[in-house]
Amino acid sequence: MSQAAVVTFSPAASSFSRQRGIGGRRRPSIHSNRLSVQNGKGRTESRVSSVSTVSFMDEPSDPNKQGSSVKLEPTYQMEPTKRFPVNTVKDILCEVLQHYLAEEKYEPELCKQMTKTISDVVKARVKDLQLGRYKIIALVHIGELRDQGLKISSRCLWDAAHDNSSSYEFRNNSLFATAMVYAIYHE
């Protein structure tokens, strides 16, 4: 003979106080859910379960592709087939900064958006060079010219034989910009 269980779900009480509920048990928080289970003997058991959420910083992946992952076999390729072209990337940085900032005046909100736009454009242009297994990191700093100094530095684990970087500095009458591209070889 099988016993049927009745399950009911109700949102938790929305109280911020730490009062004790019936039977001396602590009330759940507003972020919890109460799950009532009635077993076959007529007894009701109350359980509290919490709710978890997941947020994506980038665009969420396609739900149709979740189950079908491609398995790649190792290539044992320890060195890049094509070296990182430092001078070509420096020319890209120069061209993009000249194009976007030549006639601009420094405005904090505009420059905030321009750093994102320029770094995305630079990253896309460098990826168009089809460098294979290089991970590309693009950083752009824009500031106002006002007789101040600025030192920009970075630290990371680096393979001097394969990893490389390129940078370019730009100035006009109102602002300065520094753009850096790091290429990290991924074996």
C-alpha cells in the first residue's frame, strides 16, 4: 500500500523581526519559502527552503546549446603559429583613438562611455587579425588635461616568450587617452 503525500507551497511571512513563530521556531526571512508536506498519517511537516538566483554579467548563453557541448581533442600545440604583431596593433590603437577623440572635449559622462566604446572597437579590430589562441585584453583610460600627473601600471603572470602587449598615448587640447592591448597566449 502506497502512501500519498500532499505538498503545498506558500510564500514566507514578510516580517523583518526576529520573532519566534508557533512552537518556538524562528520565522523564515522574506527571501525564504515555506514548504508544507502532509504525510499519509495526517501529520504536517513544515520545511523552509531558500531561493537562489543567478545573474549573468554578459549575455546569457543560448538555452538550446546547453546540452550540446563540443568536445575538442588536444592539439599539443605549445607555441603560437603566428606571433602577436605589436606594430600593427599600435597602428590600430593610433587610428581608433584619432578617429574617436580628435575633436572631442573632456566631459566625464561622455568619456566614461567612450572608454567602453573604444575598448570594444579595439578588441574587435585586433580579433579581426585572427591571432588564434591569444586572449585579447583591451584597456582604455581617458582623463582631462589639467597639469596633473598620472601613472598607470599593471601586473600579471606573464610568459615572456609568447605573451606581448602594445600601447599608444593620445592627447588633444582638452583630454589625454592611453590605450593598451595585452595578448596572452592560451595553450
